[in-house]
Amino acid sequence: MIKYKIDVFELLKERGYNQARIQKNGLLSGQTMQNIKAGKSVTLETLNRICIMCRCQPSDIIEVVPTDAEKIKFF
């Protein structure tokens, strides 16, 4: 299972992207922002966009934490 390591919106805010600016400039859709808040997955394009905006790597934002079911199936 992939999950967020950090608060994405806090990182964006540190880089000068508050939610008003994100919406005004159409940088992320409303649905995408809701998905991030809910801890749901986003597309690779969205992850790429966030990484560019924050000047970071995907591993700074997300991590893989296998569930028990995934451990049984894949280990």
C-alpha cells in the first residue's frame, strides 16, 4: 500500500502554493485535492506536478507500507 509520508498541503504551502493559488491557477483539480486530503491515490502526472512544484522527489512524499494481506501474497 502506498501512503503519504508528509502533509502534502503543508509542503506546498512552504513552497508558496496555498489552496487559493492552486485553485486559481488550475494547478490541481478540486477532486485531486480531495483525494490527497483523504489519503487516496493520485496519478503519476499529479505526483510529478507536486514534485516539480515542491522541488522534491516522489520518495519525499510517498512510501510503500505493505499491508498484512500484501505480505502474505507477495513475501
